[in-house]
Amino acid sequence: MRATYNPPMTDSLPSAAGAAEPAGSTAPGVRPWVVLPTYNEIENIDSISAAILAVLPAATLLVVDDGSPDGTGRRADELAALDPRIRVRHRAAKQGLGRAYLDGFGVALEGGATAVVQMDADWSHDPTVLPTLIEPLDRDKADLVLGSRYTPGGGVVDWGLGRRIVSRGGSIFARVVLGLGPHDLTGGFKAWRAATLAAIPFDGVHAGGYVFQIEMTYRASLAGARISEVPITFRDRRVGNSKMSRRIIVEALVVVCQLRFDATVRRLRGRSSSR
């Protein structure tokens, strides 16, 4: 079962009830939530929030702030007070990107989302792509849509050779080891059908950046989700420093191998029990 979400007293979740729902680019009845984890994104939070809601005016934007010392959470509260479409989930401290996303996913699912989008707050992910990312869900052609740098039409800019090798190599490694079809497994720009996301057990999911992205797609695949990719251009963050580290990369490699090992053990046990 999916982990139960228990909202703490530190939430700032202004209700959008009674607010007029603006005409958006999503299909009637679709209620998308955009989950936006933040940590020290004070320079980006105003502009990225405005850009997201400009292209998805019918969406709910959920900022999940991990106690940013630069005041990102406080600024998000101010934005939420001005716009009922913005909500803020405050977390006491930095606990990993995966934990922030899972927490936000729980809020979105309990809030009645029919589609849940995850994206970065640093402008690496272009908000204008959001309608294209959600469209396959609207048309019932996919359960999970990945914004892909490694399909025709996709790409990266402002990256050095080393980072390109790490990102592309990590996706290839995970594809081969886990037997997955999508080309971009380490990216974090995704749109989920809410029912698909709700069916994935959150307990035990690893919190690291790269490995979290890989593992969630892998779990969706194991559950039979229809996974598609749309091309995106990934740009290095506009301001601030990248949060990628060698530890995160090593963790991803180790966990991918562990996932493959666990799957092999389950398969062998299944064969043994069927004899």
C-alpha cells in the first residue's frame, strides 16, 4: 500500500475552494498539480511560479521547501497568500530530493489531483513544455510521461563533457541493467497519471536524486504503466549551484544493481514455488 500522508502543523495550504478556475490548456476534468521541491531557490521562486501558472492556469502549484535558510519557504508563503493556486509544504530540514517529492506526491494525491507533474525550480526544466508533457495523459495514451533529453528533438545545453557522460551513461546503465525501454531515466521532468502514482508503494524508495528518478520509473514499469517520452531541452540552472555530487552518482549505481538483484531473487523464488 502507498505510505499514508499525515500533514504536519507546519503546512501552509491555502484553500482554492470557491476560486474561479481559469481556462487552461488541459482537458476538461483534468486537475494537474505541479510539485516543485525547493532548497535555497529564493532567486528563482517568483519567476518559476509565475511561469508555471501562466502555461497551466488551472493547475495547483505545490512548493515543497526543505527549510531553506535563504528564505525560499517564507517567500513561497507570501506568493501563496496572493494566489490560491499556490500551496506550500514546509519540511523541517533537507532530507533528500526523493523524500521531498514523495511528500509532495502525497499532498497532491490527497488533494484530488488527476495528474501530478514533478519538475525542478531552477529553470532547468522549461515551463512552456508542461502542456506537451501532460497531453499524453489527457489523451489516455500514457500513464507516465518523461521529459527526455535523449530522444530525437531533445538535448542539453551549458553542460560540460563530464556531466554529459555521467547523465547519459547513467541512463544507459540503468536501461541495460533493469531492462527498461525509456532513454532518459535520470531526468526529473515527469508527468504522472494520479492513479498510477498512487499504486506505487512509497515505502523503501531511495531518496537520492538520480536513483530516485530511476527507481520510480522502474517501479511504474513493474506495475504495468504505459511510459512515453517527449523531447525536452535541458538547460543548466540559471542561478545558484548544482546539487549533484559524487555520492549521489555512486548511490545510483549501487541501488540500480540492488534493484536488479532483488528482481532476480523474486523471479527465482517464483519459479521455485511454481514447481
